[in-house]
Amino acid sequence: MKLAISARSSDLGAEVDPRFGRAAYILLVDADSKSFEVIDNSANVNAFKGAGIQAAATVCDKGADVVLTGYCGPKAYQVLNQASVKVVNDVTGTVEEVVDTFNAGKYTYATESNAEAHW
């Protein structure tokens, strides 16, 4: 299973970035092997609008099965949901801790976004 985790830096020891669309990095982590690919999300960090949608499109294109983040806005959630990518909100800790917690089955998938739209 391929996990997309919003992160403050580009390694497994990175803290989860609470912002999905405006996270500095998104790590695509294989849940079993913990091998990972780094997505530099800097183009979206200061985007005027559409950061969440662009980040969602990127992780969908990369084949993510699940997004784990702090807050996922409604437009990003909609893109992910349409692509059958599951979302886990309110995630904290390091990327490696998140993968371990996911593998232990301790997360619940979201049924809606947990952040308001930014207009």
C-alpha cells in the first residue's frame, strides 16, 4: 500500500505537516518496506489558491492509496475521494511513526474534509 504523508522535511524522521496542500513535502511511503519517494511541494506552499487540489492531483498521479495529514480541505478531499484515495485526518508525529500506526490499524478513514475552504 502506498501512503502519501504531508511532511515538514524530506525524510522518515520528519514531523507531519498539518497542512496537506501547503505542506513543504509529501512523502510517498510503501507501508511494508518503508521505502519512499519525496515530492517537493514547494510550488504549492505559497500558491494563491488551488494548493490542495494540485497536491491531491499529484498524489493521485503517483498512485497513492491513502493520504495521511493533519487537515485536508474540501476541494482536495473531493479530488482524492473521486480517485478512490482514502484520507486520514488529524495525524501527528513523525512520518515513520505514522507508518507504524497505520500498519497497526489504528487509524480511521475520514468521511469528509476536516478543514474549511480558504477563499
